[in-house]
Amino acid sequence: MTTDTPARLLRLLSLLQTPREWPGGELADRLGVSRRTVRRDIDRLRELGYPVEATKGADGGYRLVAGKAMPPLVLDDEEAVAIAVGLRAGAGHAVEGVDEASVRALAKLEQVLPSRLRRRVSTLQAATAPLTSGDGATVAPETLTVIASAVAGQERLRFAYRSGDGTGTRRLTEPYRLLSTGQRWYLVAYDLDRADWRTFRVDRVSDPFATGARFAPRELPAGSAAEYLRRSMYGRREAYEFDVTFAAPAEYVAARLPRWLGSPEPVDEHSCRLRGTADDSAGWLAVRLAMFDWEFTVHEPPELLGRVRELGARLTRAAGGTTP
């Protein structure tokens, strides 16, 4: 019999978070208490913000439904390991859609994982290999979680940084935002030693350490961290402007393109145009555009147009030289 009320509430919550309806009698048997106690515990969960719905009937049933806010979840060992492995795999390879919020969730989860589960997560990740290509610019999930925690807690962050030419430096920063471009992670931060804003490629960061010293966030020289990163990359040699027209409505394209590429503007109800800047190679963007299920036309730059032609010719040859 479960006599400890907090422990019993957590056990009840864990049961209700499975997608089914629980008869009151079955919950009472599982918890080793009376049905009256179950009803009181359900009322306590409702007071804490959990939307528990009751159904009428001979036995009466309870189930957890969607509410206005996301309540805390109770995970068993297997669920916690599965979520941590998935978040670490996505975060380490800058998978599209895995942004700073996902890294913050990973930081919170790993902070409370028992050591036995943390070892299982590390073992599982070490035993698997992602089906990704690129330049090998992967990031250790531990690096991301330390940075994300410093961003969320507004703590100054120290780390070692390796520049593009291999020069190593030590940095003391006020971290502002983590951003993913779909292929790489970047940190936007105020560099205290240089008294200026900087963007750092996170795959070049090592030994990050939150100092515990708090700071009040400074005002960015751009409207948002994403805009500052875009301007920063545009000033580099590796960034370039592109102009592409899609044979699909703007809202359809916007829902399927990564946000960092920009927002398409309608040409008419059946087409739209996207102008923006991108880093990395034009070949990568050509492949990214070809992955979608709509026709598109590249206007510029010439490098991107050439890569699209090369990709088309290569795919045609791979299909036996015929065009369907």
C-alpha cells in the first residue's frame, strides 16, 4: 500500500500519462488505496494544473487530456533514455528543426538523469552512427547543453575556440543565443575581451565552462539573434545571396523550408519567390532544394545554378540516361 502522498501522486500521474482511460477501481488496486483516496488524489492533480477528465459509469474512469499548458511529465527509465538519445543525436548533428529549445530540454533532462541512465544514454549513442553527410562539423551534446544552460541562466561562459585557420584562443563571453542553420550550430555572444558581439561556430568550441557570474543581457546591434547571425555570415566569404522561384504557393513552401533560409514572398496564388543568404557550399543548397516535391527555378547566384545543373545531370546518368 502506498501511504506517502507525494510518491502516490507521482505514481498516479505516471499511470494517467499512458494514452488510455483508467477505471477508478483499477487505479485503486494499482496504488493500494481506496477509490475515495483516488478521487482525492485526482482533485489534487487538477489543482496542480493537470487536466484529468472523469467519465461516468458503473466503475467511473479517468484519463489525462490536452490542456492549455504543458504540465510536467513523469517518465520511466526506458522513456527517459529514449528521449535523451534522440535529443543528443539530433543536437550533435544540427538536424533541421532541432533548435535551442530542444537543447534546453536535453540540458534539463540530463541534469536529473540518474548516473545509471546517463551511462546507458552514452553507451547507446556511442554504438550508433547517424546517416548524415557533410563536412564532419559535429558537436558534442555536452557542449551544447553547457552553452544552453549558460544562455538560459544568463551566466558568463568561458571556452576554448579554434578559428578557421586553426588558431586557438580562450574566450570569456556573455552568451545570448544558440542557433542552428540546419547544418551547423552557432553561438551569438558578447565577447568581453574584445568588447564586441561575435558569432562562434559551436563545432570549434571546446571545454565550455559556466562561471556562475550573472549578467544583464545587452542589446543586440540587430533586431534578433537570427538577423545578427545572417548579417555576420553575409560579411564572410562563405556566405552568398540566392534567388529562387518555386512553383507552389508561398504558405506551402514556408511550412516546409527551414526558417533560417528566409520567408518566401508570393508571386501569385500558385508560385512564390525566395531571396536570402546562405553559408556553406552552393552544392549543399542545391541538394536541399532538390529534396522537396515542387518545381523550382534558380535565378542566382551562377554558382548555385551550375551546381543544380551538375546535380541534375548526375541524377539523370544514375537513372540510365533517361528523363521521365
